[in-house]
Amino acid sequence: MLTGNELYVVVKLVSGEQIMAVLKAEDENYIQIESPMTIRMITIPEENKEHITAHPYCHFSEESEFVLPKNQVMFVKKLHHMYIPHYIRLVSDHEKTQSQEDTEELSFDDEEDFVNRKDTIEEITKKIELLKSLLEDKQTYRYFVEGNDTIN
């Protein structure tokens, strides 16, 4: 939970990502940030406007602290004071959402059916025959397109 007395920063990574976060610690090789939110600018040409979106830096982690190597960071700047309340609200909203999601258990409805599935020999034979007929389809055309020497 943010108190408002932290050091709020914007971090620009060499990948181009811009992150609002709390700077927790820093040494010669690494920076430690907390509650990072990735900022994206989306241009809407029809409206001749730009929209700003924010989302957690790593959706799939339970951790809120990250250590980044400085060789992946272009710069770290103090976040403008006008954006601090907005950032605090974003983090607070995300924390509320996370706590609600933690109460829900992740499950797949068909997972148990698949594990406990018992097809009859007739059903399996029908499926094999269907697959064979798809492979033997004479109307399938194959073309070989010669490539070039491009190295990606």
C-alpha cells in the first residue's frame, strides 16, 4: 500500500517501455522498483488524439517488487507531481482487483472431463478413420516456395 511519501519515478527501458513505479533501492548495476505500471500511448488517427493506457508491468506475477539491470534502463526520472495521485489510484485499483481474483480459484471446466474420459473402441476407430480421410484428401495442393538468404 502506497503512503504518498515514496520516491515516484518514470523509468524508460531500452525496449521502449515506459514504467511508472516507486524507486526502492539502487546500486551500481541494478535498480529495485515497486508496483510498476507500464504506460502505453495509443494513437487514434480518426480522432487525431492520443490515449494513454496503464497496466501492471508483469500481469502474471504475485510480486510487486522487481529488480532491473541498469543496462536495460535508458533513464530514471522523478515522476511529475501532477501524475502521482493518478499513479496511486492505478496501483490501488489494481490491488483491489488482485485481492478479488485471489479468492477465485483458477480451473478449467473441461479439464476433469478430459482426464477421466473413456472413449469406446468404436469412437476411437471413427476418429482415426476421419483423420486418415483428411490426410488422403486428393484435392490438397502443395506448393514449394523457394526462400532467400535473409537471416533474422
